[in-house]
Amino acid sequence: MSAIAVDAGTSVIKAVVFDDSGREVAVARRAAEVHRPRAGWAEQDMAAVWDAVTAAVRDVLPPDGVRFLALTAQGDGCWLVDERGEPTGPAVLWSDGRAASLVDTWWRDGVAEDAFRINGSLGFAGLPHAVLTWLREHDPDRLANSATALTCGGWVFSRLTGVLGAELSDASVPLLDPRTREYSPELLSLFGLEWARHLLPEVLGGADTTAPLTRRAAEELGLPEGTPVVLAPYDVAATARGAGATDPGQACTILGTTLCTTVVRPTVDTTGAAAGLTLVPGSGPGYLRAFPTLAGTEVLSWASELLGLRGMRRVADLSDLAARARPGADGLVFLPYLSPAGERVPFLDTKARGTFWGLSLEHGREAVARAVLEGLTMVIEDCVRAATTGSGTASPLTELRVCGGGANSALWCGLIADVVGVPVVRPTDTEVGAKGAFLTGLVATGAEPTVAEAARRHVRVDRTDEPTPELRRHYADGYARFLALRDVAATGWHIATPRRERVDGRKDAG
């Protein structure tokens, strides 16, 4: 009998059918529209997200029945519901920036760093602590009508089962103490959120993350009432599982819109520079240190356009172009911080910008393409080092699993192995987040003893790239140069005008 895993992403909601051996046999995708009613805002219609989930599930209903339905989703944000579990307005997404000034104030006042020393996470504007604080000032009526602040996964789970709550990974940031696995009174006090304690959902762990499908939801999905529904960790943590990174010493990098690197660690570490997130997976040992960058494969698309590469294969063509240049790109170094919002991991600087160093008339398109790929790879190494250093207990990194669209580039996977210095493993699955939800469902329903065992049995490997010792030494020197040049560039970032001058002398907001 098959299982269905739902991955409710920000822009696409997917329903994936897995057979008994863990192979993908069907995938349905439904678009999820992000609304931007004002500059910096990012919202979604909660009912529309639910409708997309039901439609996607109906599209893939297998003829042999369903063992269970597992769910993962985009994380963070603030999905407010009333006492009946109905939305009190649109969901405020993880990518929403309306509360950015609050986060800046918390950073300047030392509140953000003090919070990191408690929970190992550096908050940002799209998290509940910032959104709730903003709403209290700007939309108090909505707060008065709200009873619980859910996330996307919690919202869909509530529609499926009637249970209101947050899976541990979703509750981890920004107000959970990862050691006690409960909301921290100290964190609530730091952010002045004692008044919002009643809005925080129950933290669900263990057996609490499984509940039967309600009659109403069963009718909408076309599944039998009582079908087990499993709430898996949110997409970042579920993807690490789905890629097979389940044990300390393993890591996963999503080569997607963000380069999200997660490393499995045996203990919580709140030392070192305040950066990244610490996630508590609800079923399984250890913790995840997660570093989602603001710039990823969009940099490859930008470079492809810049170099005149167009069409569906433009990123593949960029990789082919880079392969014709020598390692080190003939001395050309690229800092790939192209996001207009700067960068958030493993350092925080809203003014960080992209920079080429050493560019001359001797460099051609091949060297530029190679420098872009090498620059993004240095960012991955930077995040891996931040996630594996500190005074806490850490296991040596043994392998890095990769997924996302960028993992289709054999050149990039080999380059990552040479820079990071560990084997880079690419799984066969295309829907890796859904695969992580499927593995979680197997454990929750008793079909597998642990997530690690489930991953070893059901995650298949397509390719493994081993590091080349000579290139590893070469890129170790290159990484040192990368950091040194970034330190120099940081001065220039803050000298640059924060607004773009128009030809007529007036200024555009930038």
C-alpha cells in the first residue's frame, strides 16, 4: 500500500506518492500565490493554500489505498487563527520584511545576540516574535481576534486533523529553549512578548504529531476517514532527512534559491558568532544547525544572462563554460552576495553586495563563469565551518548530501567536494523534502524503528564525488583569500550609497 507525502512550499505545493520501497511513483504540483500588497510584505491566503493541498492530493490518489499521509511545509511566518481554528487574515510569510526595523533594533541593542546564547538561533523579520510585535502596534484588532499563531505546517495539520500545534522544528525558532524543548520565559522577556504567550501553539512531539484524518477533511481529499496523518519537521529539516543526512557528522546543502546548509550535531552549541538557526527535529537524535543564505542559484541565472546564455539550458551551459577554465579562474575571485537584502548567514550584513576581485582584460567568459561557481562554493564552505565549529561537542564532517536544481551540475558537485573536503553525495529522489516527510511517517506508524534506519533503507544514491587532494589544497588557500577579500570589501559595502541615483538627480528607494 502506498503513502502520500505533502510538501507545502511557498510557491509550489506538491503531493508525492511513495511505494513500499520508498520510490516516487507519482507527483502532483499546485501553485501557491504569494501576495505583496505593500513593499516588503509577503502574504498568502490561508484558505487558498489548503485548497491547493486538497487538489494536489486528489491528483495522485493511488488505486491501492493509502497507508498514511505525511506533511512537511514552509517554516516560520505567522499563520493566525481564531478559537475555531479559522484564519483571522492572510498568513504573514517567512520572507515578509515589514518588521525589519524591529529586528535591526534588537540587533543594535544586543537583544538578538542574547537570545542566540539561549537558543542558538539568530532571528529575522519573518519570524513570529517580530510579526506579533509589529501587529500589536499596527493591527491590534487582528491580534484580539486571534487565538493561536501557527505556521504553514501547523495550519494544514489543523485542517487535516483538527489538532492545533507546532512540530518541534517549527517551534524551535525564535522562542523555544532547545534543551528543555519548551518555550523559554527568558526569551519571551527579552523580546517583551510575555503578553503573547497565550498565542503560542502547543509544541507537538512524539505520538502527538500523528492524528487521524477527520471526516470533513477525508471528504475533501478523497481519503478514508481515520487515515493516519503525520506532521513531519518543516521543509529545511525534512529535506536533510530526505537526502539521508540523519546522523552527527552528516550535512545537507540545498542548491536552490537559497544555499541552505544544515549539519547534524549531537548537542546544542550557542558559542561563536551569532548566526544561523538551531532546529530540534521532533523524532530522532541530535540537532540541526541550519544556514539559509539569501543568494543561491539565482546568482547562476544572473551570471548566465550576463554572459549571453539563454534558454532552458542556460545554467547547464554556464557549468559547461566554467569547466573550460582552470581551477582558481586565473586568479579571479567573486563574492556572490547579490541579494538586495545583503546576507544573513554565516554573517549578518544588509549592505553586503557582489564583488569581482582581480578582473582584467585577460579574463574571458570561461573564467567569469568559473569564478561565479567557485564563489558560491566558498559560501557553502563558510556555512559548513560555522556549523561545525564552536566550543560544543561536534562530530567531524563525514559527508555532504546535496539536492535541489544545482545538484544536476556534475561540475558543481565535484567542486563542492574539493572545497569542503568530504564526499558529496547526490540522492536519486527529486522531491527530497517530501521524502523526508515519508521517512518520518514510516517511523511514526511503526514501519521503521528510527529515522536513520528508514533513511538507510529508502534513500538511494545517484552519484558520489570524492575530493581530489591536490585541488583540496588549492582551494584551502583560495578560501583564505576569499575571506580576506570579503573583509576588505565590507568597507566598500558601507561606503556605497544606499539609494540609487537616477539620471535626473532624484533618488529611487533602494
